[in-house]
Amino acid sequence: MNIIYTTKIYLPHIGGVEIYIKKLADYFSAKGHSITVITAGEEISHLQTEYDGNIKILRIPAKSISGIYFLKHLKDLQIIKQELASANIVHINDCKFLFSFFVRQKRIPS
């Protein structure tokens, strides 16, 4: 099973929701599930892929307008769509987060 968590900021060493997502990701990763955390930031200049153990972390460059994050580079949209297409479960941490708009493109099997 492929599980995606989306959050504005993923810095689990600071605390808050990030620790919750880190614990969930560690738990499901230990059960053999593929875990991806998608996060965004204004300070990021290009797409970065990192790994925290078995957890894949995609850091997407974004800009914030009125607290809503938008992509800085449209080429990153295709990468996001590919990640969402392969996901069985998508957990959205914040309704204003830009990836909540792309989740609607995820097909639900009938």
C-alpha cells in the first residue's frame, strides 16, 4: 500500500503535527507500506527528494498567497500528479495546503 501525507512544513524535530506525521509514517513503514511525505516551502528553490529511513520526503518549492501555498514551478505539477496516481491513501494535514486541490484528481476505484 502506498500512503502519502501532505503537510505545509515537515520538520519533525520541532514538534507538533510534524511529530504526529513522523510517528504515523514510521508505524506504517515498519508494516511494509510505502510512505511519502509531500511538503512545501517558500525557501526551497528546486524540488528536493530526501529519505528518512524508509520514508520518502518530497520538498516542493511553493509561494504563499494569503496563507495558501501555490507551486513556484509548473513542472512540479506532473511529479505531484504521478505521486497521487500511485497512492492508495492520501492524508491532507491542512485544507489550505496546495495539494488538497490535486487530490480531487485522484481516481477512486469503483
